[in-house]
Amino acid sequence: MYRISSLGHCPRALSAARLGYEPLPEPRFLQLAAREGERHEQWVIEDLQVEGWEISDRQREVKLQYPAFELVGHIDGIARRNGDQYLLEIKSMSRFRFASFSSAGFSRFRDYAFQVTAYQKAVELPVLYVVKNRDSGQRLEPDLVLEKPPLDFEEVYEAVLSVELAVRKKQLCPAQMTDDFTCRTCRFRYLCQEEQKVPVPVGVEVIRAAGLRRRALELESEAKELRAEADPVLLAAARERGKMTIEDLAISYVPAGESVSYPVTELRKMVPVEVLEKVKTVKPRAEYIRVEDLRI
């Protein structure tokens, strides 16, 4: 049996759980995030009811049974309004993940895509997908209405079947890295560590620098939210006036156009390598750090 809420996660972690490997303790901040998610789900329900939605079947168990395995989960509910009926799926997330989902949708949230596809298969209704920023209270507007799930269910089925076949052979599946955050918080990450790394002690100066970097991430996210609110208004004004100066900002209208690019992968299929070698340019890249917020 597989929990629908676990779908889309690393196959190695899924197979480890099925094979009885001992998971590491769940990080405290993830426990708190899960608890906050439950609270925000109730608040979203209340908001939807004010908006005229009738919500029923809260946490109703659903099952998908196949000869090789069974999928079991609990839906957030069924939403009805004006004669229309939807499977309700609610996601609350930090401001950083909210910004990421707003810009990229399910393409950056493989687990969410797998899960809602399975729930939709079990209920066979279109989906009302509500996404909330739990830091600001903002909801993704408008709420997503999915007439079809983001994935073909066959992809979900094949992914689970491959895990089940490995488990029956008493084998762990290959690890599938989605992002650094997921791997660092995985409760079976010890199965992927070929060697234990000795942590390097850091001084006060480095700790202060990390605090500044965290603040920078917060400001970048806030700036993105402010631009998203301001730019449509300024665009409409600039489209009418062409140029304007407001609050010491010089704002100019740039009409829609086209940009042309040539994908390297496709070019390599059509153009001989020796030709590409003659025209390629190589630019030096400076060393850099990759920073990820473990709280999101």
C-alpha cells in the first residue's frame, strides 16, 4: 500500500519505507510546517465558504486498487457552487515556494503533480486547486481549475509499479534527486551518503554573513511580490502615455516584440560539430555559492 501523499517523492525513499528501513527523525521545522498547513487549510475552507462554496467530504478516504499495489489517501474535500462540483485540493506554502509555484506551476512541484493526478483519478472530478502563501495570507488568483490533471495517470502508475517491483526483489530503487532541499531533509538520506562529511566549524563573521544572505533572500522575494502588484498598473499607464516620470522613476513603454534564440541541443542535431566548434564562444565563469533556504 502506498500513501497518495507520498507520490512523486524519490523512488529510493519510497522503496526504503516499504522495505522497512528505519527513517531518521523528522526535522522540527517540518513538523511545525505541517501543523501550520493544517491550520491554513481550515482557514481556506472558511474563506471558500464565504465566497459561496459548499464544502463536503473533508478528509474522505479514497482508494485506487490494482493487482500489484493499492493507493490510499484522504482528499481535502469536494467543493460545490452554482451546480458545479470539484475535487478540492489545498496547498499552503512559504512565500518562497509560493513565488516559485506562481511562476512555474507544477513543473517545479513534481510531488504535487503526482498527488493531485492520483486524487483526480480516484474521484473523477475536475479539480479546484487552491494555493496559499501562509506568510502573507495571499492566495494564488484566480484559483486553478483543472479540467484535466497535470499528468497522465499512466506516468503515476508506472512510477509506483517500478518501486513495487524493486521492493518485491528486496532492492532499493535508484535515488532521484529533485532539489537540494528535498535531499537534505529526506528521512532516508543516509542511504545515499557514500561517506560522512566532517562539518567545518565557522566563525562569527561567517554566521553574520549567512544572516545577511538570508535577509537578501527575503528582500528578493518581497521585491518580486511588489513588482507583481505594481507592474501591471504602470504598464497600463505607460502604454497610454509612452514615457513618464513618477517618484523619480523614469518609466518608458516598450511594445511587444519577438526575441530569437537557437537551442543548442537542436542545433547539434542539424549542424555538424565542426561548424559549431568554429562559431562557439567560451566565457570564463567566476566561482560562486549556491544558497538554499532550508526553512521553505
